[in-house]
Amino acid sequence: MPKPVHITTPWPTPAEIDRRFPIPKARRKELQALVDEFKAVIGASVAAPKSSIKPEKRRKRASAA
């Protein structure tokens, strides 16, 4: 079984991605409109709290009683 490879380089910045994969401004606007539409549809479900338990009331670990 091969050993796993761990890549430790940082994620590329948006400027580095723009230099590596140039996108025309018109296409960039189309893509941004799609992203904005997706955020508007999905945003309400993401903004909802995941748990009704307040963080200060939540147990830190399973063994805490």
C-alpha cells in the first residue's frame, strides 16, 4: 500500500489563480451572477443555527457530566 502524500503548500490566492487561468471579464461577470444567485437561494439555510443548544451550555467533551 503506498504511503499517503501530504501537500503542505498554501492555497493559491485569487490573484495567483487569475494569472494561471485567465478568464475574460464578461465571463467573470456571468460566473459572479451565478454565485450571487446561489448564495441568495442557499444563504437562508446556511445562516440558520445548526444547534439549538447555546455554546456555553454545550458540554466540552463526552466524559463531562
